[in-house]
Amino acid sequence: MPEISSRFEGLGVGFAPYLQPPGPEVVRWTVGEPGFSTPEEILDATIEELRNGNTKYTRGAGSMELCQAVADYVSKHHDIEVAAEDVVVTPGAKQAMLYSFLITTMPGDEAILLAPSWASYEPMLEFIGAVPVHVPVRKDNFHPDLQAIRDAISERTRVIILNSPCNPTGAVFTPEEIQGILDIAIEHDLWIVSDEIYSRMVWVDWPHVSPAALPGGIERTIVVNGWSKSWAMTGMRLGFLTGPPNAVKAAMKSQANSASHVPTFMMEAARVALSCEDSVHEFNHEYRKRRDIMKDGLSKLPGIRVIEPEGAFYIFADITGTGMTDTEFADGALEAGVQLIPASLVTEGDGFIRVSYATDEEAIREGLSRLGKWLLDE
């Protein structure tokens, strides 16, 4: 029997072991998926496009109408000025991240990750032969340590990977921190890949700022974003990237030789979604409420320390006060009927758990009740 390629040996799968759907009796706090239905306008556009027969091959980067809508969107909401020709619509933001890593590194090149980081970044880099270099964030607020980033740069460093608002920590980097990271990238002539999928979900007084919106940033930043989180479209697998023309040209080649393009009938639906501002505001209002319920409830449980969740829809809680490891805590919580993620599955995550408050209020309150009974009985 033939052997598979050795590139898969030791390759991680991130949070996947704890993302498997449990039985219906278990409260699920694991999946980063909006607890809302996709807005009707988006569904109607999808169905109409199917009925109109838009199921054939089309422009690989996405229709010009959609790419122009993306360019208009990032200009309006994030002060990023790009042309429609500099947008590539991808099968999910994760695919756009993979393209970005292929564009910015060669095998053996180093990529700086601010740890703990999203679980897929490290295996993606390892899959293509790049070397992830983990730079720990501050443990008091999960914000970047600029001096630590400087100290981690070597002659092989090619890219700094940002994710703000952050999955898994919920941190929103300040404008000054983003500027500081950009300054480092300029000084060492590095790329920045900025994962901005949660950019509309900010619960603090300072705004989300993209490095591409700052002077000197657009020519070295690949911005990745998508439709999954803000419009409850996770299963529709739609993302995009934008950046300088040389990076976009490479992304088009990546797409042409892998996915061709996203489903043709989804392109108009994606364009319609970008105008569904009422839905974004409605969802965000609910996320704020759910955040407060989850934060207050967890803070009252013995041995759990909650660091202020600033954005996205995650809480990264310190459970070392319980005397358990994060894996022991997650396994015990599952026995109590609550599924959550032990953060030791990612570098620098030991002693923390990640919970998602994107689920409905009932699941949050029931889960808090179950955890309280379990911990108080311990």
C-alpha cells in the first residue's frame, strides 16, 4: 500500500477535536458561528441567481460588480483605498489566508504569529514549508508586545500576521499598536497579513484600524476579510483579500490553479450582503448583550478569571484558579453538559479556555448554570 506524503506528519488540526458536534443534550460554546439566520435579502438573491441560471464559469477573482462593492465597502468602513481590480473573492477567508501565506513566504521563511493565535495559522504555514515564530502577547490584556516582536525578527522573517479583533483572545489592538507593528514592518521591509474577519465587532472605545489604512501600509499589507461572521454566512464560504497589485496578481494565480472561483450564483448574494447594514447592527447589538451575560456569569464562577473581551465573540478565560489544567477543565465541563475549548491546543494557550458567546442567550444561561453546579460541587 503506498505511503501518503510526509508533509502531513505532525500537522495539527487546531481546535477540530473539540468542535465535533456533541449530543443535543450538551450546550455548545465552541463554534465561532453567528447564532442568527442569514438575512432574507441574501437568501433571496442567492435563489434568484440560481433561477436565472448563473451556474457557469465566470471571472476568477469574482464579478467586477462584486469586487467594486468590496472596494467601496473597505473604503467606507475601514479607510482602505483599493481598486476593484485589486480584490479577489475567495472560497472563505481561510482560503484567502492560505493564498496570503503562499504569496509572502517560501519554504524555510519565518512568519511571526502573535500567540495565542487562531489555530489554523500554524498548520497552514507548516503545510507550505514556512516556519511559524510565536511571539507571546501580554497576558494581562492579550495586546502585542512590540519589543518582543522586534526581538523575534531574524534574517529569515518575511511576514507578520495580525488578527484584530482576535480569535481566540477577543483583543482589539489599539491604533497606536497597529502603527507600531507597521513601523516594524517598514523598518525591516516585511509583509503584513491582516486577518480582519471580525473588524465590525468592536466593543471598546477605540476603533479597529487596518495597517493598510495607515501611511506606508497599503503597499505591504494583504487584508483578508469575508462574509461569514458579520452576515451569518459561514456555510456559504465567501471571503476576500485585497492588497498591492503584485500580491493580488499572485492571489489570482493561486485561485486559478486551485478553486477557479467561488460559486457564480453566490456573487450577487455577496454583493447584496455588503449593503445589509441593518443586519450587522442588529447582530452586533445582540452580541454585546450576550458578551455581558457570558462575562458576568463566568466571572462569578470559582477559580475563573475573565480578561475584558474587547471584540469578536470570544472570551479567553484563565481557569488556573480551579487547580485544573485547561484540558481537565474542558473534559469536566463536557461531562457537566457544556462543550468549550481548552486553549492549550494552540501555542501560549495553556491554562485558558475559549468560549464563544455567538450562541443564543438560553444556551449561555443554561451553560453558566451547569458550570456553576459542577464547580461548586467539586
